[in-house]
Amino acid sequence: MKLKKILALVMAGALMVTAVTGCGGSGDTDKDSEKGGSVSAEDKKWADLFGEEYVKAREEYEAEHNPYDVPEELKGTTVKFATWIDHTTTEAAWIMENFEKDTGIKVEWVQVPQATYYQQLSQMVAAGEAPDVYVENSEFFPMTLQLSKPLDEVSSIDLNDPIWDTDYADYTKVGNHYYQLNAKNSVWQSCNLLYYNKKAMEENGIMTPQDYIDAGEWTWDNMLNIMREFDALGENYKGGAIQADILAASLGTSIFYLKDGRFVSGLNDPNLATAYKMYLQAYDEGLLDAHASVNLVKGTVGIVMLDGYGLKQTGYFKGIDEDVLGFAPIPEKEGAECYDTGRYRAYGILSGSKNAEAAGYFLRYFLDPYNYKWDDTTFVSEDAVDYYVEYVGSKKFSDKVCSLDICGAALLGYSGWDDCSVWRYALMRTSEDQLATKMQSISGEVDTAVNKANAILDELAAR
């Protein structure tokens, strides 16, 4: 396994030689080997995980451009990172602790509640009190672009640096400017997967998703068969939870999404109806569980369809034994063209930032995969590490379809995750024979959101 090779190198005492100005002053060999930064010719452990092409490109670039050659005038200044996550307690704890030591720049966590994130950021920007760095989590796009400083105007961010996944920058390109980005192989990207209780399935003679994958038969119908068999184990058992928006995205559509640089409605796309009918079929059969993540850990739920956060130690299945949790890609609809899907997650710098150049250094440091522990202290298992790399790092973001339904509803003033799921709930709480009527009933709101979103893009392009 890739991870075992990496750990073997680490145990053998392979040392990281960084190109970070000011790094390694403590002489702490163990800590220095954890840091990341750039990859030396002596240390190739990252190639086992991310591939030689990625590592070589970084080495060549960083030999000519020290990414943390911080100007003296920025040292001692502070970058303010606005998020609802206390990253001093996540896999980013090392970054929050050591960023100042390695760059001379301080970082301050500004707590902003997730439910009112955009509203509070807007107020801060308007009041001249903007933090520096923010995160977009498929909740307020494209409204966050209105609050953003173009990244191409920040000299500390070089989009030619091979660390960046330029697909993200292209996704937010309006006119000649880029507004948000993420890094290749970042632990803060997202993909959608199907999680399952492999131990319970194996003990009860139920074919697992992996069994179907091995047989070349991993389809929507066989996913439903698994749910039925698991549900039949007893009155305390449920098939699990599937998400209609993820199924729809796997068919290349959504209620509200970005396509070829413009926002569109998918309500007239027959694939959208196909996805929601699949969900309604499972619902009508009584296979769905409202607390599926918790009950999968308990062993009374078979499958759960969620994003890549489920692969993390701190994720949806916190505390689960690695022998229990299995994971698989979203199954394919037979006879249909299928797409990779994921939640759109990216980072930007706020308009009115008082320390944008320092923020550029922080973004690179925070998103650099070399600065994280790629082992089972971050992920639920060694297999989860490889799965994350395969379904996030090796998948082109431009090939993924991201549902932005939540963002569209937020444009119309809905707030909070549940309220912003209003369109999804409308389609999930009807019947198959009433689905077309329900789609028509929400089309006016969705069209209004599409027009508002595209007006934002047009306004930005005209600046």
C-alpha cells in the first residue's frame, strides 16, 4: 500500500530538507521531517503518494522560486482567517502552530458561524473590518466572489506554481480575474463517495459494493439491492441514506449549477427527474434512515452517500473501526454517461483585506499537502488515505459536477443548511407521479436565482 511505503521511509529516518527561509532553526529532527515545505532530492516519499510527475514539477519550480521567501515588511504582521472551524484542533493544527515560525507571519483565527457566514463577512467588509482569508463551501457561491479580491492582483500567489489546482481558479474566473483556488492533493478538497458497513454485510452474506465493483456490476440497481437486503435483516435495520443531488450530479445535472461559465437550471433535464425518482423509490420502500451516519457506526445501517469528509478521523464516522467502514465510488446508472461529483470547496482573499500579500503566503502554506500527516491519524485508515488521493487528487476538478442548489437558495434569502435545501426537500417529499408538477412549482424561484447569479458574474466582468 502507498502509505506503508511512506511510513517505511519515515521509520528509516528519511529527512526532509526544506527550502523554506528560516525553517529548521530548532534543530528538532523529528519535527523537521514532518514539516513539509518543498521536497528534496533525498526525500522521495511524496512520490509514492502523489506520483513522480507532481513531485518533480514542484521540485523544479521551488528550486527557482522559494515559495516562502517572505519580505521583511510582512514579518510580524498578522493574517486573519475567517472560518467556523477551529483549525487548532483539526488536521491543520500543525499549520496553525508553525506558520509563524516558518514564515515570520502570524495567523489569527476569526470565528464566524457557518449558518451566517456570508452575512457576517459582508458586514465586516462593509465596515472596513474585513479578515483576510475566507472559505467557500458550496454555500454562498457566487456571492462570495463579490466580497473577493482578485487573486491575480496578489503577487504572493503565483498561479504558475504547480502546487495550485488551476481548475479551481478557472471555475471562478470572471473576465480576466480569478477569485478562489485550492491546491492539488489538498486535504481540503471534496469528492462524493458511498460509505458502507462492510463488517455487517460480510457477516450476513450480503454482497458489498466492492464485490459488485469486482464483478463490474456497481450500478444504481445493485446499490438498491444492497439496501433492501440490509433492511431485511430486522426491524432495527435500515438500508441507509442516498442523496438525490449527488445522484443527479453523477448524471451531469443539478437543480442549480454552473455550466460553461454560466449558471443554469436543471429542472428541464430528464436526468434530474431520473435521480430524484431513484431517491423516491428508496423512500417509498422505507429503506432510508434519518440518522444514517450514526447508525452506520452502530451497525444498523448499510450504506451512506456523503462527501469525502467521511474519510477523515474527525469526520462523519468518528470513532468507527477501520475493519467496519468501507467506501466505494458513486455507482453508475446503467446506460447513462456518469460523472465524478463533489462539493465545491475553495479559498479566497477578502476585498478590503489589510494584509493580502501575507494572506497569499498563508493560503499556500495552509493548502500545501506536504504540511499534513497522510496517515491514519488524519484519515480513518490506511486504505482511506489511498482512496482520498485517488478520488480527489487524481480526479480533475473540471471533470466534476458540483451541485450548487444551496448557493442558489441562499441568493434568494434562505439561510441555514436546512432552509437552503428547500428545493431539494420539495422534490424529495413528493411522489414519483407528482414530481414533474413539483418541479414546475419551484421553477420560478430557481430561474430567479439563475438570473441573480449570472447578474453577479456580469457585474464582476464589467468592473
